[in-house]
Amino acid sequence: MLTDLCARNIAGDIQYELTSDSVKSARFRFLQLDSDVICIDQPQNIQEEVTLKSGQAVTVFFTQGNDRWSFESRIVKLSRIVRLNNKQRVVGMAIALPEELHVQQRRRDYRVAVASLGLKCRMMFESKTNEFACDLDSESFECFVRDISSCGMAIVFFAEGCARSHHRRRLFLEFDLDDGQGPRVSVAEVRHEKTIGANRKQLWGLRLLPTPSVDLEELRADLSRFVADEQRRKLRRRR
């Protein structure tokens, strides 16, 4: 798997300062697999300077097929010349080979892109003191749904106040599938996040969670029907 990641220069996320209150992250691409290290390009974060140290512990995340994976590693060498081909060399970084890989999110259900539909949702963070509730003064964010499945969705929104890491934090979602049944409300968990574009939009991957006030199985059935209908619509347009 690591050989394939490097051969195709797959993008990944590296998280560091793992013992701090707010984990920092940066984006990179896999470049080359050696006998004892993985070579990546220099990690970048458009929001802040990326400061790494030799020997520093890091967690690496990447997507392969329909699964999101992670592994624990450390910085072996901050600067290393990586030979891409006979003519091109770049300054990269070397990280230690992992002892094992872990599946973070396995997509058992088909995920369909819905950005062209302009499907909107509203998001509010769960209260830090009251489970399955929002604080009365909690700020809400209007988001656009980029893709959706019966188990979760990816949302895009503008909010500089949400730029710091919210990994594993729970939130409330309100969205309408335009099927005549009105808006749905569900609790979800932030599984992965990144900043995209020059205008610093937030792209978050969310997984729906059970909550006492929502029949999750019924909601997933509704989402499965929506995804299937949308997929059939896309297929008809291609014919």
C-alpha cells in the first residue's frame, strides 16, 4: 500500500504536537518509499507556519480506495533530497516506516457527490456541558453539502472561527433532502477536516451518530434512498 501511495504521489495529512491541547496539522504528498523511511514533500499549511523537529512524533492520515487510514511515525530527517526521475529532484522530508496501519473510516455505503445541487445544511456545536444539546448562545454555520452517504457527509463552509482542529468533536446538523418530508436533524462527529482554496474554506468529513431524539436507522434509510435516486439521475444524464 505504501509503495502505491508513493508511486501515485497521493496526498496525506500529518498531525503533530500531539500532546498539546490543539493538535496541529499540515498537508503533504507521498514521494518515495525507501528501505527504512518514507519520503514526503515538505508539509504545508496555508494558515500558519509548519514547524517540525527531528525525532518528533507524528500521526499520518491518508485515503486509499474507499477507506481512510492512519499510522504513527516520527520525523527522521527534516530535509532530504528526493529523486523523482532522471532529471528532477526536490527537497523533501523523511519519516519512519510505520509498524502497522489502521483503518480510521471504512465506507460501507456508496457516497455520491451533490455539490451541483446546492444542498445546504446548518451546523451547531454540541454543548460542552450538556450531552445531546446545544447552548442557547451557540453560533450556527450555514454549510453546503459536497457529498453524502447513508453514514455521513462532507460539508464545505466559510468560518475563520472554525479553523482550529475539531477532530472527534460532535455537532448538530439540520438539512433538507427536498423530498417533501421537511428538514432532518442529527448528531454527527467530525472525522477529518482541512482548509481548501485561497479563501480558506473549511471541508469537514462527518459521520452520523446515534442520538436519543433521532431514529438513526430510519434516517440512514432515507439517505440511502436519496443517494440511490441521485445516482440514477446521474446515470440517466450520461446516456
